[in-house]
Amino acid sequence: MDLSYSPDEEAFRQEVREWLRGNLPADIRAKVVGYQGLAKADYLRWHKILAAKGWSVPHWPTEWGGTGWNITQRYIYDEEFGLAGAPLLPPFGPNMCAAVLHRFGTPAQKQRFLPRIREGDDFWVQGYSEPGAGSDLAALKTRADRVSSSSGDHYVVTGQKIWTTLGHYGDWIFCLVRTDFTAEKRQEGISFLLIDMATPGITVRPLILMDGGHEVNEVFFDAVKVPVENLVFEENKGWTVAKYLLGHERMGSGAVGAAKREIAALRALAARELKNGKPLLQDPRFRDRLSRAEIELSALEITSMRFLDQMRRTGQPPGADVSMLKIRATEIQQMITELMMQAVGPLAAPFKGVEDGAVDAFASRLAPRYCNFRKASIYAGSNEIQRNIIAKMTLGLPA
């Protein structure tokens, strides 16, 4: 196993680092490191900057605008973005929908959708979870009935999706829908549709989270007409597509670079904050918790690089044990938010006195961030589900 970087890879890291230093807009970086949400305009502006450089879809095949980078270069790219405070593009279009189209899409679908995803012309969102069908995704009930008419076949979609991240920004949504309610197994009879969010019958309703922010939404489909040509892969075979997509989602959940940057900021904050007249960093209990977080992050980085080396040697995607990255990364993210709260103490009280300057604006955003990151161990399949996957698929234990 080789966990080192070659001189060429280190030179590539420096290239990415210097480009980010000269091209990442200061206002976007300030929002990221200051824990402020990005508007749709921020995402689109950053996407256009990356597209002009040719870096918006580095993992794509070169014939569709990819960079031709190897897996190690793509890992370095992601890590340097996190270290610099540069936002990665929302994954739903460039990573998730595009991966599905590259693997399962027709030539016409690729030609229609991929260039617009690459250039940032369409903002994509994900329609998976439903009330009663989250981690148990095969329980979904949103239905798509195929109808024939003089103008051609189409689906009529009726149902509801929930927890749709950035759904209020969406131009398009990829959805899992049930096209056969008579299938013997729940995983059968599910199809994968691409739906224009401007289609009549779609309603997006915000879900305001406990942090006070509008990040997720409910999406309602009331007899929404979807052309049959927007079906990806075969009808009733969408579960195959869904499993493929979730593997991409979990491999990208490590976020080592961002966690490194945040732990460095936490250590600097603890060196300034006082407890009993001494810097908090000198408090043995706090220092012990901070050290534990740093050790866990080092272990996560080594585990990520182990998967990286495996993919580099075999050319194959990782197996079910990639779920380890999702579990540990989200737990480390939660540890960091807890320590940030502890570091600033009462100043982390949310929503009080920020307008008149009575409370530091950064400190006031720590409690909402702490609340928001409670979801990290639930999204992309809860950590309990991930442990079950590892037990069954990697360790061979009975379900």
C-alpha cells in the first residue's frame, strides 16, 4: 500500500493551491469560513469560474469536458478546496446525476443534459427521500403512471419528496418513482426520472430547520407530466441506478480538507479564549477532546488514502466498506461543531444581539451550525444503516 504523493502530485497540489489563491472570490470564501449560507447566485458564479478554467467537472471523461486527472489528482483537488475555504459545487448535478447519465444515459440524454451541467446552466437537485421512506428508500410511494396520447407517451407523477436539499434553487430534479405497484420485491418496480422543475403541478415548500435556515424543502407533484424520454435506464430498474448513485455520494463524504481547516481555526480560537484567566487551550479537558478530534481526523485521512490507493491500483470503485468514510467523517464534523461551541461559551447563543454588534457575528453562527450538523449522521443513509451495510456486505454477518 502506497500512502505517499509523488513529486508530480505535490507539484499539482501547488498548482491548485495557487490558482485558488488568485481566483476564489473573497466574498464567497468569507461566507464559507464564516459559516454563512451561499445563495444560488454564489454557486452559479463560482461554477462559471470553474467552468472557464475547465475544472467544473474534473472527474468526467475528457470527451465530455473532464480534465483527464487520475484519482489521486482529483482527491488533491477536493482536499485543497476544503483547505482554502472554497465551496465544492453542489454534487447533485456534476457528481450524482452526471455519473448516472455517463453510466446509464442514452446518447440523446447525454447530449442534452451533460453540457449544461458542465457549464452550470442548470441547477440540479435530488428527489429521493419521502415521508416514511428515508433510510428505507425502497418504501417510496411517489408514483409515475405511463400514459399514451396523440402527442406521445408520458408519465404522470403524483406524490411527495422531502428533505430536498436546495430544492428552492432547482431547475431540474432527478427522482426515484414507483412505476409498478405489483412487484413482488419493493426494490423492483422503481424507475429513475429527470423532471423539469418548471413543469406545471410542482410545488416547493420550505422546511425551516432548527438552525433557522432554509436549506431543505418538501416537493409536491400533482399530476406532473414527464416525457418518456426523461426515463434513465429501463423502466422498473431504477433501483440499480439508485445503488450506483449512492456509492458515488458516500465516497465523496470524507471532506478531509475542510475538517483540517476547521480544526486549525478551532485551535487558534481556543488559544485566544480564556478560562479562569488562562487560554482555553491550556485546559486539560478541552485539550484532550481537541486532540481526540485531531487523531480521528488523521485516521480518517489515512483511511481515505487507503481507498484511494486501492482505486489507483485496481481501477475499481470501492466496496461497501467505503461507508466507513461517511460514518467517521460526519462524526468528526459533529465533534468539531461541539468543540467550537465550547470554545466560545455563552457567546454562541444564537440570534441575540448580532444586529447591534453586542455579540460577535461569527460566534453567533456557531449554535445554528451545531444544530444544522446534527443531520450529518443521518443524510446519505444514516450511520446506523451504514454500519449494517458494512456488517452484511464486508464482514458477512447475517442481516
